[in-house]
Amino acid sequence: MHLFNLLSDALRMNIIHDNAYKTRMNGFASESFFSRYLSDRQITSYQGGYLVPVRKKSSALDNFVYFTCISNTEEPADYQPIYQALLPLRPVCQFLIVYENERFADDAVVDVAGRHFPLPVWQVYRFRDGAFVAEPTGIDALLNLFTDTNQPAVYHPVSEQLVEVARHHLAFLSAAELFARYVDRFIFDVLIGRQKTKGVPTDIDVIVRQPGTEQLVLIEVKEKDLAKTISGFGLDEHRMRAMKQISDRTGLRYSLVVRHIRNQHDRAFIGWKRIEINAFLQHRSRTPIEGGKGMRSMYSYNPTYICPVGYFKEI
């Protein structure tokens, strides 16, 4: 319960409406379900990372820093081919944060907006000349690439009912899985969040080795029911274009994996489906619909394209 509360508080440092909280928690569940799916089938997978522009109003692939958080039970050298493969995107810097599982630094707490966030024990590495090099300044090497917003941090109050729904939804996660989520969100939402000036970020959910070829494949995981306008699954324009650009510039395949659920109420699982981003673009609807707000303002325009379910492959 302690780890869930920390994760919940971290999220609330970087959202502006309740739906953003719900969307993020649902995302954690679907990504964790998919990680277990891969593990059960002995498919090699790696943690994805964040692409965060260091300048305001920059798009996801302009002037961005890339970072990934992994447990010290993983081998950093396994991530070198991934970081090398992402170099054509021309990141400002790339960092790997290796944390000790379920361990916090003694008496080290970050206070933000009246909330107390314990500092994980970690080692920060910068990717340089094909290898990871320890950063003597630790996490400040990443944070100092951004400028402060000089605006007070705000803790968004979420209804207790919504928090309890999320707690129930994530009850299947182990302590190690919750800790991993907390480390991710502590950096992204608390240390960067709305305290730092940044552009529009994006992320890579998971990276796998294609069985048989061992090629790296980037994965975006979504939990969705069928769209009402077209019997298919949607992807917002921002995410769709970022996936396409990353795939084109790196030469890596990028797939959308959908955890197909019956509806948004009972969220009963139907099956896993997959489509590559190029196929999604080829077969998507020509005209977008107004999609969910996700992490954006409730008053923002969020064009979303639908691809008919028949073009998705069962996995």
C-alpha cells in the first residue's frame, strides 16, 4: 500500500484533471499485463524510455533527452545496442538510471507541494562513445539540462473513489513492479514534471527481441475497446506521428499492441492484437475523430485516427 500511495502522489504532481490520473493508471496495468505475457513466452524484453525535449514548445524528437530506469537485477550492457540504435534521433544526451530494487536512501526525501517523496538508491550513467559512464553528479546531470519554470508545483486532488478504483486495478502488481513504476514517475512527474520547462514528451513502452531474428522492435501498449464510429482501435495523432518518425529515422520496427477489452466499465480481457505503425498509417481512417484527453487539457483538441480491427493480427 505504501508504494501505491507514493506512485499515486507522484502522478498527481503532473496532471491537471482526474481523467489523466485514470488514463495513466490504466496504462500501467496494460503494460504490466503485456510484460507478463512476454515473460510467460520467454520473449526477451527491455524497459522502454522517455524522450523529453529540454526546450519549451519543442516536439518530442527535437532537442530531447532520453532516459530509461532499470533495476540493478538487469545488465546495463544489454541496453547499449538500444541506445546505439536510437542515436540517429540525435538526442541531446542519453541516460540510464539503475536503481536498487525496493530500497530508498536513508533520510533522503524530496519535498514538493507539501508532499514527501523518498529518494530511491540509484546510479546514473550517461551513454557516451558506445558505453555507459557513471555520472559523478548523479541525477543532476539529467535535471540540469532543463530550466526551472519558477512556478509553484501543484498537487492535483483526485477523488478517493478514483484512487481506490486504481488501487484495486493495480492490486496484481508485485512490490518490485510498483517500485519500478514509482522510480519512473518520481523522475518524470516529480523531478521534471511541471517544475521544469520542457517540450512535448513521448515514450517507448517496451522493447523486445524479435524471436528468430533477434532484431529490436519498439512497442506501444494500449488498453482499448472497439471504437464506436469504426470497428477498430484508435491512436492519437501526436503518438502516431512520433512512432512513425522514430521508426523511419532509426530503421527499427515500431508496433502498436492492443490489450483488447470488452468495454470501459468491466474492462474484461478479450485478447492481444498487434499492428505495425506503417500498416496503421496505411489503413487508418482519413478523417480523425475527437479522442480521449489522456494527459492533456480537458479543453484541448485531440485528433485520433481509427484503424479497422481486421488489419490487426492476433498474438
